[in-house]
Amino acid sequence: VKIRLAQVLGVAIGLIAVLAMTLAVFGLPIWSSMALLAEGAFGDRFGVARTLVKATPLALVALGLSIAWRARMFNIGGEGQFIAGGLCGATFAKFMEGLPPVWLGAGVLSACLTGGALYGGLAGWLYVRRGVDVVISTILLNFVALQLLGWAVAGPLRAKPDGLPLTGPLPQGAMLPRLDPQSDLHVGIICAAAAAVVVYLFLFRTVGGYRMRLVGEAPKAARLAGVAAGRSQIAAMLASGGLCGLAAAIEYLGLAGQLGTSFAQGWGFLGIPVALIGFLHPLVVPLSALYFGALFAGSENLARFTPAGTTIVFVVQGVAVLALVAARSLTRKGRAGIKEPA
Amino acid sequence: MDFLLVLQFAAPVALAALGETVGQRSGVLNIGLEGKMLAGAFFAVLATLTTGSPWAGLMAGTVAGTALSALSALFCVRLRADQVVVGLAVNLLAIGLTGTLYRARFGQSGELLSVPRIPSISGLDPVLVLLLVAVPATWWWLGRTSGGLALRASGEYPMAAEAAGFSVERLRYLGLMVSGTAAGLAGAYLSLGVAGSFAENMTAGRGFVAIALVTFGRWSPPWVFFAALLIGYLDSLQYTLQGLGNAVPFQLLVALPYVVALAVLVGAGRSRGAPAALGTSYRREGG
């Protein structure tokens, strides 16, 4: 499906309109609130850094989910895959403590990626081989991952036996390099941009990517063309989970440095609307991630002066997704009521 | 362990799961359950504080769930939008709406509100009685009446339901409304009956737990109820075990039902229990 520039612009204008409406509904002055949001998101180098740092996990998770959803695998287990990635990374860090810091960092990164990929791939495998619905299995797997995280950071991975439920911090040398020594801005944003390009090239310029899209958009045609749908679907879930694991790696190595019970912070869930509003398109998704990254960063500033805060971003996300869905349903009248990837 | 206490712990999730069973049997997967519970919890507290009566609160919470269901139904049934997408959007909407309204109305301090609870006679209150009655009633209605049969047909093989003269659209409206209304009541009971207060995002995933329970209980009301009791028991056990330090890894215990639910699904595949047309939208021929 070709995305036209006009569509992207339409959504961009729509998103601003939804934001203005949301502010108005909650009785906030529109212009001054928007100014507060903009100031928090782009006002100074720290604002820009906050925006980019928040856009990074959103973009990576949303890119991953886009791959799965395009292959008609309704992966809502981004949160679980994110956690599984982080857990594998922390386990690696615990047992390979003696490695030189740079190698430790690289190992943690690969472990996170692998953990996320396998956790996503598990849901894919369960669907293809055992017919377990992906929506249900990923919901269940989210719970399992969350409890495993709680257990691991309180038990086997805990740094000090009587300390807080946290894993030991990584050495400074293992962390991702900072782009700006004064703010939190790290190279993760470059990884996310590179990932977007790679996912784009894969989905639209390789046979494997074409097969995934075919399986998602026209399963019958795929079957007639002899495409092994199951393999494409499992591969899509592996890639999807891998990107969620990468998002976890970048949170871990870029900011947190250690794991606690609230490591995932909901990125796995918040990436879903980002992916949907980005048309599940790898070159539009980063824009969507930047918009919501800026909103999350800006809303922290808004919260200092008004009763509204981060929660207002959720409203914008919810309304925007519903509006997009409605627009699409209304313009698609007359076609067969098949379930579409978005 | 006191049975009534476990029942009380289990009731919010049990109510939501029971409603969701009816919804899923009609063919709609209501991912928005979490948001509907949260809206129920918030508006229940708001109405209770405004009127001073927890009964008005229960009512308001239930209506909030019903209202959000009407929104979901409009999108899922009318516009035939994807049920998962709509459900997730409803969740975001509810989290954002309740969080913002809560802070606007009750200040940014995040102080715990205390509301009058639902009166009970030796631990048994009307909502619990309703739950205990609803389990066999739902089971009987789904399995033994023509209305229940039609509803199940709309989830199994919508074309057959339509051919028999039923409107799949209407049956699915019904399924969604039942599941959302039950979720609203469940949320109201969570804030008024169990917690006695409201906190931001207080449902903390219980809506998703309820969806998982429907699967765990194989789409059968009594089994779903027993599954909810098990979760309620583990939930209450958690606090006891936490007091003992980390001697027992209670997180693993809590994870167990989800692993078992997955294992059950792996064993049964898509063949048994799950409504065949679950999660797919239906378009009448020529419609």
C-alpha cells in the first residue's frame, strides 16, 4: 500500500486538531497549553533531548509491531517482548561481569535482541503450529514476562540480598555513548533511525518482506502463489520481538543501566498507537514516534503549571486512533469486510 | 483462608470475565475491558463523593462501562473496524480521561481518596450476591435458551445465525454491551467494594487478566468463575507471602495461571472451546 504525502499531512493536521480538542475538553487554554508543551519538548537542548530519548523506544517498538501487524499477526505483546529482552540482557550482564565493558555492552545488546526475538517468535510459533490466537497468547505472555521480571529482580538477579529489587548497575564503559554530555541524549536515536531504514528496505525491497506483506494483505493470493505463510508469520514475529528487545537494550544501555520492576514503563503498549498512526509504514512511524515523544516530553512541562499531565497524551492517542479507524472504515465502504492489518 | 475474602478479591475480575465470556461467545473480543473497568472505578468514586451514596456510585460506574461499550460497538460492529485496534484505543482513552479528570478534580497530590464502601452483611454485599447468581444464570442462558444459542451461533458461524433469522449485528451489540456493562460494574466494585478509594490506573491490568481468564476457563461461565477465584486466592496470598519476605517466589505463583492458560490453548489448539469466528468482523451478504 502506497502512502501518499497528502495522507501523512492530513494525519499531522488531524493530530494537532485532536490535541487542541483534547485541551479544550479539559478546559485548558489552548494556545498557552500548546506553548507549554512546545517549550517542554523543544524549548532548549534538554527539551529536545527529552523528546528524542522518549521517541527512541516508541519508534523501535512501533517499527517492530508494524512488521508483525503487516503480516496479520496482531502482536500486542510488545511489553512482554521488551521485558524478555531486558531480562536476557541483565542475565548476560550478571554472568559475564568480568568482560571488558565494551564487550559487556555489546553482549547485553545482543542478548536483549535475542530474548525479545525468541519471546515474539514463541507467540508466532504457537499460532502457526498450534493455532493459538496471537492476541490472546501475547496478552498471556505479557503477564508471564512481567511476573518473571518481578521475580528475577527480587531474587536471582538482585544486586544486594537485602537491597531494593534492582539488578546491579552496568559499568559506565558498557553504556551507550552520549551525544550530548549534559543531557540524556544518547546514540539510541541514531539506532532507531537506522532501524527504520533497514525495516523499510526489508519490507519493500526484499522477497522476504514482500511475502510477509502478501500473507497479511492477501492471504489467498499468498496461498495460491505457494508462499509458506507459516514461515513468514513466525519470521515476522521474530523480527517484531527482536525490535522490541532492541528497544529494551537501548533503554537499558542508554538510560537505566539496571533493571527494576517498572523497567518496561509501558513502552510496549504505547508503541501500538504510534505504529497505527504511522500507517504501519517504517518511514512514517518515526514521525509518529517523534510527535508522541515530543508530547510526552512536553506534557511533563505542562504538568508543572496545570493539572493535566502525561495522561492527556493517552487521550490524544486514543482519539487519534479511533478517528483514523473511522476515516478508513468510511472510505472503504463497498469492499468485503475482511480484517485488514490496520 | 476466608472464602468470602477470596470472593471479594476475585469479584472484580470475575464479573468482568463473566461479561467478557458472553461477549466473546457472540464473536467480539473486547480488548477494551481494562479501560471500561477503569472508567467504572473512577466514575463510581466520583458519583459516590458527589452524592454521598455508594449505590449511586455503583450505578454511575456501570453506566460508564455501558457508555464506552456503545462507543466500541459503534466502531467494531457498525464500522466493522478491527476489534483489537478499537479496544486498545478505548483503553488509552479511559486511562487518559480518568487520570486527567482525577488530577483536575482532586489535585495533583495523588492523595488517596476515601469513599464510603458498599454496606455488607457479614462480608456479603449485594454485588457479591449478584455475582454468585450471575454465574449459573449466564451458564443457563448461554447453554439452555434459544437466545443464548443464537448468541453462540453468531460467534461460531455467523452465517448460520443470519440464515436462522437472527441479526448478527444485533447479537454482537448485545455481547459487547453485556461485557462492557459488566466491566463497568466490576470497576465500580473494585473502587467501592474492595479498595475503598481510587488511584490513577488502579485496575493495573485486571481487564487483561479477565480476558485471559475467559481463555483459561474455556469460555464456560462456571469454569471462568472458578479461574477467577483461583486468581483472587493467589492475589490475596501475595500479601501474606510478601510479609514472609522472599522465601516463596510468589511472582512465579502468580504467573502460573497464565502459563497454564497458554498450555491449555496449546493442547487444545483452535479446535475446542474458542468461538470459531472470534475477533472477525461480519458483513451480511448484500449488506
